[in-house]
Amino acid sequence: MKTLALFLSLMFVALAPSSVYDFKLKSIDGKDFNLKKFKGKKVLIVNTASKCGFTKQYTDLQKLADQYKDKLVVVGFPANNFGGQEPGTNEDIKNFCHDNFAVTFPMSGKVSVLGLDIDPLFKYLTTADNPDFKGDIKWNFEKFLIDENGKLIHRYRSATTPLDPAITSAL
């Protein structure tokens, strides 16, 4: 029995993700994509929502993506976990972001960032070794800064705006 337990624990370690590059994702258009294609750049992962007090951050997320495009990729992850603030379909969300904020940075399909159905990427991000804090996402527009090798380097709460020096100085 001890041998089986040891084997299973070693298998878990071998299968445990080592970076954000280990996750398969779907774009807002339903196509497969992998964050690995952004290797060599920093990535800012943001859980987003269309009907939130922080929704106006889309403007600064797009500015950030444009201003730092040579070294940063912003990726939005729409989620309906907080107050039902992202009720639409992927098509609704895509149109909302385009029509209201001219978003051109990559967006994933709608995910869950909290609870039993949490997306594996967000499970990883909220439990990974983190110099800032671990734990559940508290609200929409939390931000996770990933280094050029796919490792989490900093996490920012919702109130930290995308153009805040806390973020831009890390780029």
C-alpha cells in the first residue's frame, strides 16, 4: 500500500503543472490556444466582467497592451463568478469588448475563476508559489503577471489599475 501511495504521489508531482504554458485554453472564438505562444514576453492574465465597477479597466488594459506590445501580452478571461456580472455568451462578451473598448488583446472563452468548477489555470494561479499571496480571487479584474518563462511573478488585486506604476515598473 505504501508503494502505491508513493507511486501516486510521484505521478502527481510529475503531472503537476510547472508553468502557465502547461494549460490548454479556448479563445473567445472557441479555438484552441496556448499561452506558450507568448513565451519570451511577460503575460498579464486578468479575470474580466462586462457589468462590473472595474469594467472601465478594459480601456487601460488595451493601452497597456498597445504601449508594451514588444514585451507584454494582456489576456482577458471573462468570468461570471461575482454578482452575475458576466452573464453573456462568448459572442456577447466579444462584441461588448470590441464595441465599447476596442479590445484587440487576446480573450479566452468564459471560465470560472472560483469554486468547484474553477478553471485549472486559475486553480494553479491561486495556489502556486507566489511572492504576494495565495488564495481565492476576491473580485473581477484581479491581475496575474507572468514572466517570460511562464512563471507567476506578481498578483494584483482589482483596485490596482493596469497602468499603475506597480505594474508598469515590473515590465
